[in-house]
Amino acid sequence: MIVANVRHRLTRDDAQLVLRLVTRHDGAERANAEATLRDDGIDPLLDDPRLLEGLVRTPDGARASLPLFCYVVVRHAMKAQGELDRALSDYVAALVMEFGFRQRAWRISDSDDEVYQTLAQLLEDAEHGDPRRTFLVRAHLGNFALWLAGCFPDHIEHRRWRRGGPDLDYFDTLGARGFRLAADHRLAAEHGMDTVFARASAHFPALRLALNAVSDALLFPHVNTPERLMRQVRDEGRWRLAS
């Protein structure tokens, strides 16, 4: 099961890199940053805009561990959407890391043999099976929808326009439903995930938009298609109406 634990994976080396990227070798800034780290922990430094810029635009950024890079990129994208909950940023970063390896995105767990190709298959199984598997299926419905619609929106839009596939609203709706079903499951509270799942359900479109921004800027930065432009304009208009 994916949990919000990326910040707990950060090491002393990560903290030292954060200090270097934020302070840019300025002695006074270094002293201030070290005081912040000592008194308030690493979270305020992870939120510093200079850190994101340093990670993506300076040679030292290549030294970042995968947990540090994923968390900072996701965190700043979510903040841009008005999502300030650190636990939720942690969870989304963990999802990106977990689903980025092997075929994990298509299975509810590494040990499960069932391969899911569509959200409809997951929704059908969300009410059937033993309690543990039902819980994992519900969570995976939210996770899978967020992964696909968040990281590969251009693919979804292409299939929509060329083959009549489901649109991003479909993924938003089923993803939010999956997280809500997971939050309502008794095992969510036992694992301390009920609050994270409930918030992910309530704010699913914002999470998707945050990952769209990451995808557009870092995963597929050189794509210039009418579908992408229309998606960006449409989503920007919705964001303005929501805010």
C-alpha cells in the first residue's frame, strides 16, 4: 500500500543539498537556513522557491535523491494549485515514485497477480472480495486515475479526440470516487490513511492539475499540440472559476 512517507526517506545528504541549493553558498543565508532547519525542521526549506529552481536549473540539482526531487517537484506544483497540505503532497509524491517503476501502476500491489487495464475494472471490483483486497482496489482506483490523468493527459486527450475515449473529467470523477470509497473503508482508519484519502477525493482535480504541470514541464516539455493547448486553456479557466 502506498503511504505518505517520502519526507521520511530524506537523508542527511539530502538536507545538506537542500541547504546548498537554497543558500547558493551565501554565508549569511546559510546561517539563516541552518537555524530554520534546526528550529523548524526541513519542511520550510523544502517549500523555498529557490530549492525548486536549484533542482531543475543548476548542476547541483543532479545530485538530488529521487525522494527529494519527487517531493519538491510535486509539492511546489500542488502549492501552485492552492493545495498546502504536506501529507497530501507526500502521498502524491509517493504515488509518482511507486508507479514509476516496473508495472506497479497496473496492479493493486506488488504481490497481486491481477492486471487492471481500465478504471471500470477497478470500480467493478471495489465492492467484491475480502476486506483487505477491497480496500486496496478502492485506493488503486484513485491512484490509477491520478497517475494516468495527471502524468499522461496528452495521451488521454489524444485518445479522446481520435478514438472517442473518456475525457479527463471521467478520470476526475472516478478518481475522486475511488479515494472516497477508500477513505470510508474501515482499514483506512486503521492505517491512518482516512484523512489523506478523504482530502484526495475532495481535491482530486487540483491534484490532477498539479501533476499535469509537472508532466508538461518535466516529463514531456517539448510537446506542442492543439490538444495540449486546448486542455491547458480549459483547465486554466476552470481553476480561475474555482478560485
